[in-house]
Amino acid sequence: MTRSLANRLPVALLVLASASFTGCSVFRREPEQKSITVELAVSRAEAVRRTTTAFREEGYPIRPTLTSGLQPESEPFRQGNDAEAVFHATISGTSRSSHVVLTGTYRRLRLRGVVKDDEQELKKSDDPVERALWNRLEQLRIAILQPK
């Protein structure tokens, strides 16, 4: 073995060992953000009111369901000509504090909306459709935080 290779071998082994002990965190990406949580210092009933008001004021009619009080979801809406989406909220809390978790799902539209892809969870990403939908979800968060 050459002298320079013999000098580098312990360093290479040390780097390899530390990467394996840390779970290869060097190669791991940050987990994808799939929801937005809104913490409120109001009762759960007030959080329901704020959320449903925000949905309506932002132009998302709420789909009537048995769980639309604590788990409202929007009617499907178009994101340009590229996708059809639905926003969901899950509301929980007590008489003193509550939190709202906002999520979304979407389907890409093909052939001018004749063909719909499988439903996908909305996540924060660089994809133009997901970025536009995520920005709309962020706007919904801001509307919930502002008391009316």
C-alpha cells in the first residue's frame, strides 16, 4: 500500500462510520410539508366559525357532510386548466385554545379536463401546480388568523 493511501484510509473509514451512525443524515432530505397548522387562542367553536368563514370568504364553498363542522372540506375547484383540488380542515381544541390543520388533495387534468389523474396529497414543492395550491392554502391560513 502506498503511503498516501495508508494515510487516507483511516479518515475515509471515520467518515463512513460517522455517516452510518447518523443514519446517513448527509443524504437525507427534509420531510415534505403536507399540512399547515394554525394555533388559535380561542375556543373550538370559535375556530369552527373562523374556519368556515375563511373558506367562504376565500371562495371555497364547503361541501355538506356529516363531519363538516369539525372537518370541513371545500367543493372541488379548478386551479387554472391544470388541476382540480379540494381543501380540508381538521379542527380540534378546548374552550380555551384550538388548532386547525389545513391539507389539500388534487388531481391533474389532461385533455382539457376530460381525463383526471389519480388523487394526490398536496405538498409544499417547486412543482408549479402544487406551489400555486400551497399559496392558496397559506392564504386560507392567514384568513383564519384574522378575526372577522
